[in-house]
Amino acid sequence: MSEVKKRGRRGGRRARLRERQKVARRRALAPGARLAPEEELAATAEKGAGRTLVIACGALAREIMLLQKRPGFETLDVHCLPAIWHNTPQHIPEGVRARIDQARREGYERIFVAYGDCGTGGALDRVLEEAGVERLPGPHCYAFLSGTEEFLQRLEQDARGYFLTDYLVRHFDTLIWKGMMLDEHPELVKDCFGNYEKLVYLAQTDDPHLDEKAREAACRLGLAYERRFTGFGDLGAALERLAARKDP
């Protein structure tokens, strides 16, 4: 192969890498936070009249879409914000604030936020208090998917448990194994997970394939394995109450 072609191929790979990095940086920014005007969330008139908007973490998209199919949920709309913001939780409060502002311009009469505190240190709650909007109970998705009360009761026995949800099992390789560079540096497994005793798979669905993937993840991390079926927990109950409400 000629030197020119080699340089061209290397240049192509570098260009693709730069583009992926650019997209990743853009997606990690909250709406309204240094985004170009064409990248802002678009407001459309009359869209939300008489309907309810659920502003949710992207990690809950599949679960909420399943709930939407239930009778009585026809007036619920969902807008999912990037799941990657859990790596940069400082973006969550302002991202949610921007989407609430947009929803009100769109005419939504009711707004609900499908997040826990999610590492924002109370900043999300301050935004929601100012806006007069409710969110799911609990500190994070592990709690509200388990049922917050039950999760808190198990805190002592789960003190050395590492939790996965359906979403995290599906994306274990991308978010955890490769995301923490364990694929390139398996010696880091002990450093990162040596203080854990077990992997607890909080299952939203009865899926043998996910069960097997979670069991394999526990093996790769050197942890004991435990599966708990949670269903939709407080998420399902909260959306059922929301769908039944008629007042703004």
C-alpha cells in the first residue's frame, strides 16, 4: 500500500474519532448550556394542550415506553434526556429546567420528572421546587425501581452490593467494562470492585437473556450473583397516579 493511502486511512480514522468526540461532548451538555441555537430543543405550539409530559432519564426510556402501552396512559408524553448525564450529574438540574421551560411554552398542563436525585446533591430538587414540579421519590433509580421503602430497609445487608438494572445489564460492556477501561486493563477490576461482595441485578422484566448477561457480568467482576425481580417499582406506581389525575 502506498504511503499516501496509508496517510489517508490514518487521517480518516482520526477524523471519525474527532467527530465521535465532538458528538459526545455535545450530548454531555445540558440544553441551554453552551449549545448552538440549532441544537436547542425545539418548541412547538399547542403540542402539549391537555396532555402530561414526563421528563425522564434516558436510562428509563424502555420501561416508560412499556408503561405507556397500558390502558389509561394515552395522555402521557415522554421526553428522555441523555442517560450519559449520570456521568456528569451537574448537567441534570439545568437540563431538566430547560425542558420544563420548553414544556410550558408547548402548553403542557402537567409535568412530572422521572429522576431521583441522581447525584445532584439536592440541586435538582431546588430546580423543581422553583418550578412547582414533582419527581420520583428516592435518591436514584435503584431505590425507586426497587420501591424506595424496601430499598432503604435493605441498606445494611446491601452495603457491599453493586447494582445493575435492565438498562445497565444491556449496556454493561459499553458503560462499565469498556467505559471503565477494564477491557484494556483487567487488573483494575480488583481495584474498582474489590470492596464489593455481590452483584445485585434489579430486574424490571423476566428475561432469561438479561439474567444470563447479568450472571456473566458478576463472574467477570469476581462477585457473587443475586437477582431480584422489581418490576417497575415506584416508577410504575407514580405514572399510574399521574395518568389518573385530571387536574393541572
